[in-house]
Amino acid sequence: MSDLLEISESDLPADKLSLALNVLDQLDDISNEVCRVIDAAEMCRSVHTSEDWRTSASKAFVILSDYISDLNTDVSLYNALRKFVVPYVEDFNEEQQRMAILLKNEFERDGIHLPSNEREELKTIMSHITHLESMFTNNITSHKKYFCLPKKDVVTIIPSYILEAYVPSSSVDIQSCFDPNLLLGEETIIVSSDSQIVNTLLKYSQNPLVRREVYMQANTSCAENLEILQNLREQRDLYAKKLGFKSYAHKFLSDKMVKHPDTVSQFLSELKDQMTEGTQMELQILRRAKKQIEDSEEDIQPWDTQFYTGILKSQLHGNLDMQQVSKYLTLENCIFGMKKICEHLFGMKIKEVPMTKEETWSGDKGGDIKKLVLSDENKEVIGTLYLDLYPRPGKYVHAAHFTIQCGVHKKTHQKPIVALVCNLSSSDSGNSLLSHSEVETLYHEFGHALHSLLSSTSYQHLSGTRTTLDFVETPSHFMENYVWNPIFLQEFAKHYQTQEPMSFDLCEKLQKSRFSFQFLELQHQIVYALLDQELFGGSPSRDSKSIFTKLHNDSNLPIVEGTHWHSRFGHLVTYGAGYYGYLYNQIFAQDIWNHLGLDQDPLSRKNGLLLKEEILTKGGTRDPNLMLQNVLGGRSPNTEAFFKDLNDARPAIVNK
């Protein structure tokens, strides 16, 4: 960095273009050195088995975040860029141009033009923001509720070895029941508010009182985050307004595909309007089912939707039994499917290799982590992928893709290193049978991993998933299609005992069930995206719980006033003002899948290479609009494929 700051007019070579590119390289080298450390700290604080390591990594993350804030407001770095790089941008290639313009815009958007005292004030605010984000994220992992349920209603659904994994042997604080009558005269068992426990009971428990208790405990389990979220909203709003933006959402979206909150609002409003009829139809069907089964006139409650949706999906599609589906979905089979995708689509190989003791972060359970190496047809190593797939105390509770080291294609080739983190069902049988939804999650994260591993950029700042946030979910949503495709399912889904492939009949039933009751699910996703926009684009003085409740009521979705599911919604930190991107990219992914005809030929090498060359290798080096047009035959994406899949599922529901 000192070399960069000491450049003077007398040092300028005759070839000023070479100097400009050299300065651009050095700026990226600074970014790379910092990111290699902060990215490792980010993963370590999220997954390491040692509390001391997690605490130290969190401290390091905050220190490095402050340092990045210093770099982003460093006038000497900005002046070097403006003086030695910007004048020659027109002579750069596409990637160099995008890198230079991106850096310039980032400096200016972070207030480099402001007086030094105001820049210092912004750095202080950003430090507060980073601290609040860390607190919010850490609370999701560490703050759990433990509560009692009737034992008979739990052990028939969740095996004891799973329950034991989520409830520590030491004493825990037991929360009182929302319904004291639930436990009268019953033998009880302690359960936790971990998402795997909660979702399993909400989906399979036939006792509505148990489902209600689980829902209420889970959706009031992280109240501490409400105050943190409020402070975060205020600090983000203050930061944005000091930079001249109307709100944090206006600042955040200014360099995204949508550019402005109004575009997001229009997108979500139009999507919501097209979902309304289908959503109400699905809710009415759930009401009829509840009346039949419970003999109750009570309306559908939020703890009812997963249970009745599961029952009706099974009935609609020939008594589809998802537990039978799981018998074909061992972890080994799913990894084999990933290898198939790499080999057939991209001509690459995945091989599992041993880990050294120094590499592991799961303590005595180091064997739980797998290390995979991706190589090309010439057996040259492209990158490394770690799989950390099972829950343990202190570990991040959701699924995520972590970049440990970006790939950079320069004279010295830096190979990418990434990790996929999930919390899959463990098994005491040694077979690691996964639910289909877990496999979908695993392949979603695998899409992110491929985006990082196959990236071929000269700058780490543009590598892999370092593209615009409202495009980055496209490869991951695209990869979800594979776990629903009958042709591909028969390639990897083999019965854990007989090794027989999943029958085509079962594959088709599974595929047809995909979009049943998806109007209801997507309407919830729209509410979450609207919440995200309102929290960071509206007045920070409005109470987040009242906003959340009102959005549900406006969409006629069931909600219990006073609950706060969003206090555990980690995307408010990582995707603040950007959660709409999940829906945005879902539409892109379905359009690509249908346009390329991958339902009929999911392992087409021709289409695989097209995706690799036009999207996966590009990272952030090209405008996403151009990437999409190149894959879609010159046109822009549309919602036709997205709504065709949804509407094709409606007749089956109505006729039943």
C-alpha cells in the first residue's frame, strides 16, 4: 500500500496505461489481503466449535470492519484512483472498466467528498452499525428457548437422538407454557426453539395445541433482537441521510439492478397482485381441510399452514409420502449428484480428500466436515469446497455459503476456497437420510459454491458471488431445479438399503407437488421482502412488530399479534433492503431453466457450458442484464415461466 501512496508525477512511465492498470491491481491487492482475513473471521465466528475462537473471531471481524471503513474513506487511495486510473478508463477492457468505475462509485457513495470531520463521524456510525449487526446475528445463534411438551406428542415424530442433540445435558431455563392446560396430567419432555425441531413439529404434529405452543415459543424466542433491530434501523438511516440519501434503502439500492426503492415497490406490488387470488384459494382449501379434520370453525392459524399443506400435498399427488422420499436421499447420494452436475454440465471432477487436523473447526467431531476438491479435465485443481452440514452447539443455525478465499486469475493464481454450512438431520443409523427440503437447501448453497469456484476474474473485488446483490441468488435458485427433476433424480436418488433408483412414478409425483400451495408460500416471501423495504426505507420510528402484523393483515395471511418472527430473520442484517432479490432471482432462474429446456435434458453439456461462460465465470465483471440476455437468446427475463409453473398446479388443487 505504501508503494501506491508514494507515486508522484516523476515516477510516471511513458506507458501511462500500464501505470493505471498497476494502480488498479494494487487497490485490489489491498482489498484481497483484508478480505482473506475478514472472510475467514466471519466464518470462524459463525461455525467454530470453540466459544473462545468464536468470540475472538467476532472481535477480529469488528476490528477489520472498522479498518475497511477507514480504507473506504481514505482520501489518498481515492486520489490515486482518480488521478492515475480514471482518465484511462476508456482504454480498459470490460472487466477493467467495471472494476475502476465500481471502486470510484464506492468511494463516492461512502462520502469521500465530505470534509474530514464528517468522514470521521460516518466511520463512527458505521462502527456502531457493524457492532449491532454482529449482536443481532450472534443472538440468533445463542438465544434459544427451552420448553416442555407432552412427551407422547414429540417422541413419535422426532427421534430421541435428535432431541438430545438440541437440548444440552446441563440444566436449562424452562419457559412457562402459553397454554398451561397443555401439560396437565402429561409426562413431559424438553424441546428447544431450534428451527429443525420447530419446523418438524409444525409440519407433522396432529395436536393443534402442541403446534400452537411450538409456534408461540419459536416466534417469541429472540426478543432481545427487537431493540437491536430498532437501533440498527436508526443508525443505518442516519448513515444514509448524512450521505445525502433519502433512506438506507435508497443508498443500498443505488448500485443494484433495480437502482431505486420505487422499482422494488412496483415489482413486489405487481407480484402480490398476481398472487392474491391463488393465495386466497389455497387458504380456503386449508380451511376446509381443518374443518374436516378438527371439526373446527376456527380460521386457519399460522401454526396450521405447514401441517395442512403437507397433508393436502400428499393427497393431491397420489399419497406422496415424503418420509419414503427421504429413504432415497442419503447425503452420499446427494454429493454424488453434485459430482454428476459438475462432470456432465461443466466437464469437471469433484474428489473428496482428507483434511488435516489444522484445517478442521469442529473439534473432536472434525470428521463431520468434508473437504472436496474441484478439478478440470486436465486434472488441474480449480478450488476447494468444505461441507459443514450438521448442527452442533454454537454453530450458525441456518444454511449459508461462506467465501474463505476468492479466486483471482492473475500472474499468481489464487484458487478459491469456500464452505457450505447447513444444519441437516443427523442420523443414528449411519445413513444420513435427508428430507427433500434439506436436499433443496443443500443444492441451493451448492449453486453459490459453483458461482465462487468457477469464477474466472482478474480482481477479487469482482470474483464469484461479488456481483450485484439482486443477481447473486440466480445460480443458487437455478440449482434447486435439479432436486425436482425426475430425470436427474433417477441419476442420484438410490434407496439406502436396496440401492434401487427412485421410481419414475415417485419422481413425477414429487415434481408435481413442487408448486402446490406455492401461492401461499410466495405471498409470505413477498411480506418478508416488503417488511425489509419498510424497515430500511420508511421511518425508523415505526415499531417493527406493528409493521410485520400490518403487512400480514394487508395480505390476509394469518398472524398472531405480538409475535416477532423477524427477530430471528438474519437476512435483515446480511440483505438489509435487499431481500426482494430472492424473488427477483427466482424469476430469472425459472426463465433460464425453461428457456434452455433443461427439464428434458438437465445434464446438457452445451447448456452447462453456456451457463458457465456467460454467468458463472463472470462474477461481477459484467452487467447482469447483459449476462441474462446472452443466456436468454438476446431478450430480457420475464415472469412467464414463473407463473406458468404456478398456474399449472392450480387445477389439481381446485379439482380435489
